[in-house]
Amino acid sequence: QGLECYHCPDDPRESSCNTTTCPFPDGFCVTQEAEIIVDSQRRKVKSHKCLSYCPTDLENSTIKDPKVKVKISCCQEDLCNAAVPTEGSTWTMAGVLLFSLSSVLLQTLL
């Protein structure tokens, strides 16, 4: 049996979260929260999923934009990605968000 993670990619309300068994042997439960400022309005998008790596290094982002903040947390315990923790997370600026933040985010940026 593998790691159990919450899986609700790209749902700003987090109402459609399901649990899933992570298919990666050494995978991570990941929570990503993006805050985007569009026309002076602040919008947030959260994503919970399982990945084969922990994407904490955002320095390789192709575009940096001060209107976008991304908070990512990773853990390796069953259902540990239920919420974004207040400690131990990385805030950084990024324009293009790592692992597909969803059509919701893309539509917001366009």
C-alpha cells in the first residue's frame, strides 16, 4: 500500500477533494496555493495532489511576476496535505506556476 494523499487539483473551493493512493514509490503529498492579483483584485487557487518530487525550488520559473505568489508544502504521511501549513512553506514569486495550476488559474491570468 502506498502513500494516501488528498487529490483536488485546481479547485478554489476545495469541495471536490478525494483521496488517492500515490502511484510513486517515494512520492510526496503536495499542497500548492497561488495568490494572483488581477485588476487590483486578489484571487486564490489551491491544489492538492501527489507528485514524484517536492517542487520547492521555484528559481527555475520561466517568468517572474510580482502579482503572483505561490506557497508550496510537501509531506510524506497519509493524508497530510489537507491544508496549507503555516510553517515550513516556501513563498516566492512566480509567473508560470509549476505543475499545472489549472484552467482556473490560466483563465484568471488571461
